[in-house]
Amino acid sequence: MTLCASQFNLAWAQPKLKVIALTQIAEGSDLDDVRRGIIDTITKGGFADATINYENAQGDVGTAVQIAQRFVGMSPDIIIAIGTPVAQAVIRSTKTIPVVFGGIGDPLAAGLIASLEHPNGNATGTRAFTPVEPQLDLIGKLVPSAKRIGILNNPAEANSRSISDAFIKAGEARGYAFVHQMVTSSSETYTAAGSLVGKVDVIWLPPDSTVAASLESVVKIALSNKLPLFGATSGAVKSGAIGSVGLDWYRIGVDTGQVAIRVLNGERPADIAVASASVTSLSLNPKSARLMGVELPGDLTAQAARITE
């Protein structure tokens, strides 16, 4: 595979050359894992000769719209969108080019499809709704004294909003109180995180591309104030959160790639049910735990699929 500017060229023997447009809302280890899984799967699935045009919106919704319009003008065989804002932009830009989305927590709430079983229209893909109960279990085990949980997210991101709402509902049933700080751009994240200091016992981050784009600023606040930070994704743990019980994002990419292969082989997106991710794994960051004043039990560490130091 060779990379030229924003284009991947996959050059092995293949009877028919396909053109694939691939867009991602922002850089970040989880979304990058989705993209890797997609490309690996398409390459191994009979389309190694495909030309993949890739563009990243760098967390900007306006840029996502421009990319979508540019891709539609190219008339590719398929457009693959990673992340809710880019998927929305692409689907609003075309009703004819097949669209496959990946890494979307709630495609129904985002207005991408009519139903999970029968998407209708020209789009289908994979659903990645992060389970919230295991997240609360982890917080309860590691910070049993916690009573107030802070949340940071962009309410404009339907995926993040839906998962945050589910987390709050489940947490309130357990007796937790919540302080919810909303951001509309990555530049607001540091100030929003700082405003939680003294008001909450822990911070929890949903899958949110706006916050993820400046996650290091949240980690900085958490470390300097010994405020335990948890995330819904393994990417948050890699960046400095203590722990997460989250989905396997590379696997989500593989599943998305398999859906894309079906479309490239001639199936209509409207006839392909949305695939739901279900495999979860525990990720821990012992160094962050120590610096934030949290002790990791040995039995829990032994259960972790990923350890970040």
C-alpha cells in the first residue's frame, strides 16, 4: 500500500478497479482503528486494486460538508464515512451514491437511516453504541466514594449525546449526581474540564470527536488536580484516562469493511441491516491511576485486554 497526499493506492491484481471515497471526522486512536479495520478488510476481501481517496475533516463540521460535496462530485462507487458528523454530511449530499458508515453510536438518532433492520435510502453501516453499565461498574469499583460524575461532550454530536443520556439515566438509578459541561468546539474543552474541578469526584468522557480532538487538555486538568478520569473508549485510556470498558474499534472497522464489500459486490444499502458491535474489553492505564490517586486491584489488572503505561 502506498500513500500519496490524501489517496491510498492498493495495487494488486483485481479484475475491476473500484473507486472508494473514505472520510473521517477527526484524528484519534479509536476512529483511526476503525479506518485501519476498514482498509484491511477491503484489501483482503477482493478489492486490493481499489483506489481509496481519503480525507479527514479535522473535527470541523464545515470541512466535513466540503469533503462530502467534493466526494459526491467525484462519483465514486461508494462513500465510507467514519463518525457521525461526516456521515450526516455525506448522506445529506447524495441520495444516489451508496454510503456505508462506521463508528456511529446511534444512527437512528443521528437521522442517518429509517430503521436498523431496513435502513432504506442509500446508506447502511455499523452501529457502535457503547454499553454504559460496565462503565459505571468500573467507576464504582475503583472510586467507591464517588457521588458526583462530571461529563464533557458536544451536544451537537448525536452519537455522543445519546450515549451520555443513557449513561446519566443509568447512573442516576444508582444514586449518582451529574455535572454536565457542554462544548461546541475543541478549543473550549480545557476551560470546560477546568470548571469541573471541585464540583465532581470523577470525570467520564463519552465517545465524542470534539472532546477527543483535545483530549490531552482534559488529561492535563485531571492529572494536575488528582481528579480520576474515565473514558468510554480505549483511545481515551491510551491518551491518559484511567480505564474503560469499551468496544473493539478495529473490529468495528472490520465489520464496516465487510458491509462495504457487500455494497461493492452489488447489494443495495437499503437491503443490508445495520450491524451492531457487541464485543467489549477492559483497558487500563496504571500510570494515570497512580498519578490520579486511584489503586488498581491486581485481579482487575489481570482481566484487562489492554494495559497502557
